[in-house]
Amino acid sequence: MIRKLTLMLGAALLSSTIPAAQASTGPLPVRIEVAPDLRYHTIFRPAALPAKGALPLVVFAGGGCRNAGARFRELLSEVASHGYYVISIGEIGEPEWDANLKNEPRYNGRPTKTDVSQIDWAVDWAEAQNARKGSKLSGKIDTSRIALMGQSCGGVQVTDAASRSKGITTLVVLNSGLFPDDRQMGGSEVKRADLPKLALPTMILLGGKDDIAYDNGQANFDLLTGAPTFLASADYGHRATYFEKDGGLFGTVVRDWLAWRIKGDTAAAKRFTGADCGLCKDKEWSVRQRGL
């Protein structure tokens, strides 16, 4: 990764301070926890690490650049329950905090915003833990299969990280897009002029014309000329359904995109490929495709 941060390796993982979302659709119970050497991040993972094989890595950046790594716990628990190691940038927050933002988290003077460098930090940490002998995560994270995913401000942050990073498998941009004036968010430096250079398979999800990111997301699709790209929009607004059980309708699309692009699931691919794709035929969604 380009922006290296010094990592303190070898500390044991701490217990969860908030419960995982209940009854996700995947077969694996989920644990939410914090690593003391990754304290500005929140981890969602299967409660039992695999005895054989390794979990693909998903790094997530949330909306508003908020320092609140568990805010999207319904969506991220759903993803983790299908066998992914998910690192969300931002602190885990207080147990009393309502994930639907009825109450703001109390940070007692700690940072209130995330920075794009935390995405690099998360990938570097996972790679180091996976490679280090004696680590509980040794051989447990498949760092050859990495998804960067972000919502709103987080979508800008992961686009920035993807534009600089090697070894990323897919980019997922939720209710987001780079601005025409190239304004920066959350430490990002990526510009619209950089988008044609991206070659990563990319999915953009938008919440219809009432989504404040709608125009930017559509314009970004037009500029991603070098990348296999899928855009789908449904009229749910900027927050979409991520705070609903299992991430709601949008959560199913995220789950299936990762299953296809990360795990090679051909059944999941049918929702996205061809003129008669599953989402193409669903009247709730409007779809654009390129290079899939």
C-alpha cells in the first residue's frame, strides 16, 4: 500500500463491546471486535475462524467520514456472515450508541472524522497479521482477494485508495461519487480525471434521484471507461436500506456482488451480467453496465 503506517503486531484481539446484528442470512455467526493495534477500526468476522482456508478481506468506509466503525453493523454483519473478514474504519463507539443515528456516539475528545489513510492501515495490518507466524490470523485472511467498499464520504475514500493501491480485487461505491469540482473529503486526493485510469471491477449503487450523490455517481460511471462497471439505482434515497435488517434490499446486492467478484459465484453473477440480468429485469432498479 502507498501510505504505510507503523504497525504494532502481536497483541491479542479484544472482545466485542457491542452485539453483532442478529440472524444475518449467512451460515456463520458474527463477532464484532477491536484489535489493540488497530484501535481506530472495527472488525466484523465469523465468530470461528476457518480451520482450513482463509477469509477474503473487505475494508469499509462509512458515510459522513464519521469516526463510527460500527454504524453500518447490519450491512457489515451480513457480509461477514457469508465468510469475509471485514474491517470498518472508525472506532467501535459506545455500547449505548444507536446504530441508526438516533443518538450521536460519545467520543470523549477522540477523533470525530476518519481519514483515507485508515484504509491503507487496515490492509497493511491484515497483510502483516496474515503473514506473521504465531498470529491468530496467520493464514486466515486471503489478502489476494480484497474488496474496498464505502458509502457517501466513504465511497470517495475507497475510490481514492483504489486509485493508488495494487492488489485490490473490486471496488464497491455506495451512494457516492467524486464531485465535478474535485473537492476533497476525508483526506482523499482522487480527482475525476483519475477515474478513466481505474481498471478494477466496480459497482456503484445509488438511491434514485433523491439521493444527493445521484448525479455524481452517474457521472463517475461515465468516466470509468477502463473498468468493468455496474451501476444500479433504486428510489430509497441517500441512506438506502443499509440500516435495515441484513442491510435490506441494497444489502442483498452488495452480498451478491462480492460473492461473484470475490468468490466466483456464477449464480450470483446472473444478477449483474447480460441484458437480461436479474437486476436488469427487476422494475425496482434502473441499471447501467459496461465491460462485464
